[in-house]
Amino acid sequence: MTSINWINSSGGTWSSGSNWSTGTVPGPSDSATISIAPAPGLPGYTITIDEDASPGAVTLDQTAATLDVGVYWSLSLGYDATGSCLNATVTSGTVSAGTINWLLVLDCLDIGSTAA
């Protein structure tokens, strides 16, 4: 799985390749990581999912970040060839989701902290 990092410390839209370290939006064979600190002077930032997104995995590890999955879009995570869950891990930060989309994410969502 290719690791792709969010690089826009001011926030932005998921679908813009320029917000990602490889210049492309994470797809099914990619792992998306959101861990960059907010830009100086900003208390936080929001990443708005503005299209149906289907990365292989997502890690949200930035307290000041919000991943906003609106009512009209989805963040879908599925299963690999062995039937194992392709995870969304929230170590810190906020996931804001519409009811329908939350159900799509919930099956593979791990909310917790990493071990010290």
C-alpha cells in the first residue's frame, strides 16, 4: 500500500491532488495519513470530503484536524483479499459525518489511542 500524506496545513478539499504528498488523491491501494500541524496562527483545519472517497486506509492523527464527511459524500473503506478490514484509525482529531456516511465508515473504524 502506498502511503500518501496530507500536506495542506490550512485544510482544503479531499479531491484536490495538490493537498497530498504525491500530488494525487489516495485511492483503493493507498493509505491516507493526516497528521500535519495547522498553519501558524490557525487553531486547526478542516479537510472536506467533496466526492465519494475510497482509500485503502485512513489514519487521522492530528488533534487540530477535522475530517468532514458531509451528508452527500462518503468515505468508504472495504476489505482486502483475505477479508480483513481496511482500517480507518483515529488517534486524535475529529470525524464529522452525516448519518448515512457514518454507517459506511463504522464497520472499519478504530477509535482510540496508540500505546506508549
